[in-house]
Amino acid sequence: MKLNKKDFNEWKNKSITLLGMSGVGKTTLANKLPKSKWFHYSGDYRIGTKYLEEPILDNIKEKAMNVPFLAELLKSDSIYISSNITVENLMPISSFLGKIGDPSKGGLSKDEFLRRQQLHMEAEMKAMRDVPEFIEKSQRIYNYDHFINDAGGSICELYGTESMDTLVENTLILYIEADSAIRDELINRAIENPKPMFYTKDFLDEHLEIYASEKEVREDEMDPDDFVRWVFPKLLDYRKTKYEKIATEHGYRINATDVANISNESEFFNSLKTRLTLNS
């Protein structure tokens, strides 16, 4: 939603969606707001504990069944497996998404990778459509004043969907954009620790073809980590265009460096009102 400064000041129960790549400071900002007043809705947490819970556990169990000792215990119901997903620990989701490439290096086949990507996309759409319900429950049940939606980095792929429309209608959209220094930091992190990512099928197909040509390898020969390192800067630029489109049409922007300097709710509100004034 678009607001002017007066509307924002009179908005008793504020609901804000944070957009941006993983690592730009969305969760850090959400954690700086008073926990007694703000309901922190993590899109990724909702995905992992609700919509991908069973596929995540199935993946873990499938791996465990390859270990004879664990397989015997699982088949006899002597042990059970659960994932410990928290807002700060989303590794079970990442491990489920996986990386495309050489199976001997932990990579997934393209078909399996795309299957998991599609499941994640569907889960994210559902998690974002849940936002109005959680806004209402956060006030009615828990008496929170405000609501912050800490959305996943791939949220920009929902542009033009019912899920994005839901966010626009029910929340103020704030895009945390990475400056060149933050961008370099994100790339360095990806180089040091390449993590599973979500890609649209069109983006993946295009860049798999380019990578395979440059490296002279087949998809099933690719080093999964090397592909992530290679494609990540390109994904940043690709998503940046989408984030900017959403912010221009439906929301506001704030620099990630400015976000890092925010230390409390008052500073957050003042920073927001500055951007409302600039865009009114």
C-alpha cells in the first residue's frame, strides 16, 4: 500500500513487508523492533514449518535410510526424525532445496531440482497469502500492536500474482536495497559458502546453458558449488530489477546501510516517514 506521512502517523496497527535479498538486513531489522509490540512473521519459517514440512522430513529420512543402522531404527519406529527450524535457523529448507549438478558432489538432477523449486514456489505463495490471517490473529489473540513480514529473498518472483496482491493490499512494502559495498559482501559470502537458492525455470535454463558452454560440461557434470558461485552475481542483478519494479509501483525503498544504522522502533518510523515524504 501507498501512504502519506499523515496516513502513516494515524495508522494504529502498522503492517509492513520487508523485501530484499537474504543478507541485506531484513531479519536483523525485525529483531530490533520491540518484541512486546511487534509480531515477527517469517515467510521462510512459515514455509518450512507448514508447507514444506513433510517434503523436508521425507528428504532427511531418505538420506537416513541409506545408513543401515538408522534404517533399521526408522523402519521399526524406534526413532523419529524432526527438523528444528527457527527464524534464525533455516538450514532444513536449504538442505531440501539442494543444488543442481554432479550427484557425486552432492548435486541434484535437473528434474529433481526443478521439482523441489516448484514446491518451494508454491509454498512461498501460500505463506504470503496467509499474511492477512496472521495480521488479524496477531492483534486478536496476542494483542500485538504491529506486524512485520520478514519475506524471503525470492519474494520478488511473486510479482503479478495473487500472493503479491495480498501483500500490497494489506501491508506497506519496504524494499531494502543493497548498495555496491553490500552487494560485494553478499557475493563474497556466496563464494565462501555457496548456499542453495531459488531460481525461476526460465532464469535457470538460460544460465545453465551459458555455464555449460563456458565450462564445457554437461549439467550432470557441473560442480554444484561452482555453479552457485558463478550464477549468484547474475541472480542479484536479475532480482534487483524485480525488486525495484515492486517498490516503484507499490512501496518504498531504503538503503541497506541505512537499515544497519537503525537501532530502535523510533528510528525505524522516522526513516520510514522520510521515505513517505520523498515519495508523496
